[in-house]
Amino acid sequence: MEIDGEMQWQTVELRKCGGDNLYYKMYCAKMEQFPADVHRFCDPQLQHGRRRELVRLLRNVDELSCQKLQILFSFSVPNAEAITFISDLNQPVVSAGAGTGYWEYLLKSHGVDLIAFDKNIVYPPEMRYSEIVTSGPEILEQFPDRVLFLAWPDIDESSTFSLDCLSDFKGDIILHVGELLGETLSANHWGQSTSRSFQLALAEEFCCLSRIKLPNWPGHLDSLTMWKRKSAQPVVCDGANFHYVNTKCRVYL
């Protein structure tokens, strides 16, 4: 499958593709083009020159590399299972740190009532797929009845964006897109998407009930997870403490 020959992607309007998931199609085409050893780009036993060649294939933004596509679309590749799962929740969503708004555009195209915000200091308007309000996490106090959607909100461990969102969010459901503790190839075992502080606080207040594997570029181990808020007070049951969470409709794909 030829990306340049069969897919029109040069502008945002072309990449919108009428709500069809062009990014996933380009991901599949790109993965078919990669050499069989592309996943060994970080293997210390691979010859240094070859590793350098593979890294260039993945990260050269002057070519249509996976990093270039991540800049044009989003860090995580959405698939039909993830979009359907979110739309089937039948709940309004607020997206924090929306970036280009690509996931948000697809979700809206599938009927999801969604509001998106970002500080809007990285992606200019001409790179955005949907309307993104300029704001910080404090806006979340206005939306206690919405599901919080977080997709790669932290740039590194020094970022407090995701933790601030968690603090300001008063709702009961969080959707997390990206890597988590132990599910990463990064030297940072908390992953590349959200900080250690956020993940620890998330696990204290919420319970992970659903997980959907996402398409992954080499070097990534992304998933969509759904977290529900625990009851505030634990209950003693025969000497053991439990927090109540409604565990119906768990999904693992």
C-alpha cells in the first residue's frame, strides 16, 4: 500500500477524511513498509549503524516517519475498538490537553458530546482538527458530569498537567490513552504519557475497569484504559478493607 500514491494527507481537511480514520490506515501502510527488524531500534545487540538507520526511519520529521505522523495526528493511534468503546459509554466527555484534536474529531464524528481544551501553545489553529478551548485544568471544575479524557497529557516527569487535571476533576470516570507503569519500553518505567505522581494519585482514587489495546508504533505500548472513582470511605469486610466500585460492563480487548 503506497501512502503517497493512494492517500491524500497534505492538509488538515484532507486528513479529516470525512470522519474516516485516515491515521489508522496510514499506520497500517507504514508498518507494512518498515523492515522486519524495525522493533530492534533499541536493541543493544544490534549493530550500531543499523540501529541508527532504524531510528532515522522512525523519527526523521523531514520524511513521513511515524514521528511525523504523530505530530500531524496524535501520539497514540486510534482504532475502531477504542472509538466505539468511548461512544458506547453514551456519556459527555471533556478532553484535557487535546493537542491537535484528532481523537476528539473522530469521537465527535461518531456522535460523542465532547468539549476539548488545551493551553494551545504547541499546535497552531491550522493544525487542529476540531475546536479546542484555550484553558488550563481549572476549567474541569465546570464539568463534573463529564467523562475526563486524557491522551498523552504530560511532556515529561516535570509536568504537573495530568495531576492538576485529576485534582480539579470532580467526575467519576477517566479515560487514559497512552502508557502506564510497567507497560513501556521507555527507561522511565512510568511510561511516556503521564507522570509518576499522576499515576500514583489515579490508583489511589480510581480503579481500572477496562482496557483496550491500541495500534502501537515501534517503541510504544499504548492502551486505552477506563478508570472509575472509588467510594470515598473503605468498608471493613471480615477484617479486610474494600472500596466500592460498580464493576459491571468491564471490557478487555
